[in-house]
Amino acid sequence: MEHRLPLEFYLQDVLVVAPSLLGQKLVCRHSSGFLTTYTISETEAYRGTEDKACHASKGMTARTKVMFAQGGVLYMYLIYGMYWMMNVVTGARDVPQAVLIRGLREVSGPGRLTKALGLNGSFNGEDLLHSERIWIEGTGREAAFTTHPRIGIDYAGEVWKNKPWRYLLKQDGK
């Protein structure tokens, strides 16, 4: 039985959505029709034009245009010319926020997970509410988590790199 997260979930502020995604199920339908389900275990929040670590901090560009959409779509971008990063856009239209999916219980690391799942730039703008290829299902449970500074954003400065906006799912009550 499919229980996709509703639009209202994605319209919330990124600092609500990022930890709320922990423990939820990322579902992918492969070209063969086979479904695989993964548990989201690590996320990282990027909060609009004021956040110097957020791609949208420099305004709307061809690359960041999807971040300015209404929440519930994917923002995919390529780093180092080889790793796709999967982000879930949140909030209202024209308020650019996104959650980087950093890890799944089954795969650790944002580049490794997109590679393992076969995700690429063709998923940029994918609508999580209606896609037949990828969506997120709610489990109906709140997950326990810890917070940490974000990773790999030294360029943003001390204030922004030290925001505790990286969320890790606690495993088995630890």
C-alpha cells in the first residue's frame, strides 16, 4: 500500500522537513518495473538566499531555478563532474530551500546513494507527488535523531558552516 508524503509535508520550512525525512522510505521504480525501498538516515538543510552555503544564496540561475519551485520536487546537481546530489525542495514557491539526502540506511554518502540508485540529472525537477520513478513514503513514526554541523561547506564562513543543520537518524536507540 502506497503512502506518499503529501504536498503539505513538503510546503513546510526546510528545518522542519529535513529531520522529518529521517526514517521515511525512499522508493525507486527501476526500468524493469522492480521497486526498491530505502530508509532515509541522513539529511542536511539548506535554507534560502540568506544561507551562504545554499546554492540559492546567489539568486536564481539556470542551475538553481528548481529550488525556487513549490516544495515536493527534486533538485539534482552534479559535483566534481561525476557525483549527482539529490535534494528535496521544500517550502513555498520563490522561497528556495532544499534538503540534501546525505545517506540511506542501506547506502552511506550522497554521491554513492545516487550512483547505487541510478539517479542522474534526468531526475531534476521530478515531482515526488506524482512520479512513477521515485517518491517518498511516510512511515507514520517520528524518528529519533542527532544534529551536527553541515559537511563540506567551509566556503560559506564560520556562522553558516557551523549551523547544526545536518541530521542523523539514531540507530536502535543509540
